[in-house]
Amino acid sequence: MKSLTKADYKLNYFNFENTNDKYLITNDLGRFLFIDKNDMKNIIEHNFNISENVLQLLEDNYFIYKDRDEFIEKASNELSKMKNYLNGGTKLHIFVLTTFCNLSCIYCQASAKNNVANCEANHKFMSKEIAKKAVDIALQSPSMNLTFEFQGGEPLANFEVLKYIVNYSRERNKELEKNICYSMVSNLTLLDEEMIDFILENNIGLSTSIDGPEAVHNVNRKYNKGNSLEITKSKIKQINNIANSSNIVQAIQTTSKFSLNYPKEIVDEYVSLGLKTIFVRPLTPMGYAAKYWGEFGYTADEYLNFYEKTLDYIIELALKGIRISEANAVIFLKKILNNDPINYMELRSPCGGAIGQLAYNYDGNIYTCDEGRMLAEMGDESFKLGNVFENNLKDLIKSPVCKTVAVSSCLEAIPGCEQCVYSPYCGVCPVCNYAQYGNLFAPNINSYRCRIYKGMLEILFKKINQNDENVIGIFHRWVE
């Protein structure tokens, strides 16, 4: 048998980007390497007379190969692992219990109708009949691991139906034996001890919003009955005291233009509350936020400047032993460092619309995702899949809308995305593209959303390339 030499290596497809001193290369399997410029020149010219160490790294990470059949078998298995979320069925089921909310957040469409005095007239609430039908459809999913997420408006305003969904799904699940996790997105202001007891008894995860200190939070999240931040903080403390734990509530920070000057203060607010993770979320220019973008929006570069300062401060605190991480970074780093196919709906290809998540609206209409549902609130039902009274899960997945969303979010086939070095870790949202540009595809590869995700990844890869062992150690602890 012929002995294979360096000349027998073949090149797998990869994307690359110049990072000043080196080239970052990635492939469809999510593997990456930083390559010296001379080595990069040789690789592109199919000249593999380079160091054995570099050759081994290239081969181990599927950039080069010798035996075609062996490579295809191994690479196919790795790609299957990377895309394993496609085989599990729809796992996330969002129940929109009401449009009512008692806060007037500057970036939320619910604030347009939150006149408490006319609550019944202005807002809608999911009925138990609709809730029952929605649960029945959710339980048709072939996945054995489901998440039921309660949203609004403010879901606590329809707590009786929330309890009904939990109790009914638990009863139905006695025969199905699925693993159902429950979670709720709430501002917590309506929370009382009875609600807390039910939440703790049923292990319902809680996510709230902390946008920063009062100078930011109370501007972003206005409450006509008092200090929005102080009330939220008091509810977190109440829950922690009853549960005898500080890990019950998670929080999201939504960035407005009023946040941009307070990166350290925002992080300090989280640390003071004992929160271990901060999700530094950019605004999405759709619906109500798009209408008033000039009042509280910003450019992608302004957000990225804020994000990098925030991340740097979080790393600084983590290096001092303070347990704090940034959620976007954790999601990206799990993909980058662990090759973990983390099932985050916005950062997968195709996206999670319908095949990964469904949103059941208060009126029984079913949408591809929460963004599709929010677009319907603005009068556009382009992403409606069906209705709980007329359709089953099979109908929804076979819907042309479901297929369209899947096709339009495959990064591997989107011009610009398919050649981007960050493509293995990224994702697109057809709903956001449609809302912002009137097209399922963004008009250019440097659209607002693209620029933000690409910018976040540039920041993280820059830190990885700097190879500071202390920072890399922090990153590995975040993704353990």
C-alpha cells in the first residue's frame, strides 16, 4: 500500500478573515484555528510543507484530510452532532397569556395599550379552553424534553390560566412521561405569596428585567405606582427569602440609548442583587420599538462599543473572583470552545421558528415564534401557522410558512452568510428581516442585526486570539 505524504493532503472548504497578525479560519463543523499568514498562503496554494504541529491541528479540526471516505464518515458524524437540534422536534412552547402589562416600558408594544383603568377593554386574556387546546398541541411534539414558557404582557395578570396550564399538562404528562420545564417572563410587580408558593412548588423558572440602576431602569421601564427598580428588587428579595435561595430569578438587561453611558453601573446593579449572569440584550427595531427608534434607539456600532465595555468589566470582576458572566458570550463560547450545539433559537441554522419553538397567542392563533406573534400584534399575520381549534402539530410543521422560515434562515445558503467566518456560530431571524426591510432576507450583510452578532463574535475571537491564560480560563469556567 502506498505511504501517504504531505502531498496527499486535500483541502476541506473553509471561511477565513484577516485579524491583523493572523488569519481566523472556520469550517461548517464549527471548528476554528488562528493561522500564521505564511502558513495560510501555503494552505491556499495546497502546499502542505508546513510544520507537523500545524498540520495535525488542521487535520484534527477537519480543515484538511487524506482519505476521502474516512473524512466523509467522520465529518458527517460531527455535522450530525452539530445539527442535532433538527432531530428533536419542537421543544419550546410559548404561551402568551395576556396583552396586559402594568408597566410602560419605552421599547415594548404592550405599553401602547396599558391603560389600567380600561384594562378589560384594551387587553385580551387567554381562556382555559384555548390553554387546554394549546397544551394538547404542545404535547404532540415528539421531543421528550419540553419547555413551557409563560409570556405576556404580564403573565401574572392571568395567573389562574397559568396555574391551569401547569396542572393540566402535569396530569396529561402522567401517561406521556415527558420532561416538562416551566418558565415565566415577568416584571414581578403583581407577585404575591400565594403565587410564589405555586411557582416554587412547581419549579417554575423566573426571568425578569433589570436594565440597570435607577437612572436607566426607571427611564426604560416606567411604573405609575412607584419606583420600578425598587419594586422589582424587593420582589426578588421576597422570592429569595421564601425559597431560601439566591438562584431562583434570572434577569435580562435591555439596552436603550439611555444605557450606553452606564456599562459598569449596570453590571454593579446585577452583582449587588447576587445575580450570576447578565444578558446584555440589544433592542430589536420592530413593532413599537421601530416606531420610536429615534427616541431611544442607537446604531450597531454604538451598541457594540457599549457591549465591549460591559464585557471587559464583567471579565475584570470575574478575574477578582466575583461570579458573574455575560449570557451572549456564554452562548457563543459554548459553540466556539465546546463545539456545543446549544439550542438557542436565534443562533441556529435554520432558526428555531416552528421547528424549534411555537407561540400560542391569547386568541388561539399559533405563530412561528414570539417575534412572529409580536408582528401580528402590529397587524401583520405573515407568520401565523394556524389555530388551536383547527390544527394539530403536524399541520403546523407542514405549513408553507414553517417551510419558508426554515429555508430563509439556512445560513449555509444565504449570500454573504455562507462566506462569513462567523457563520457556524451565528443565526438570522426572517421575522426581524421582514419587519425591518419588508423581505425575509436582509438587503446587505452588514444590516443592523448582522453587524451586532458579527461584532460580538469579533470581540470574543479577539480575546481568544490574545490568548491571555487568565481570560481564557474565565471563558472555560463560563462554559463548563
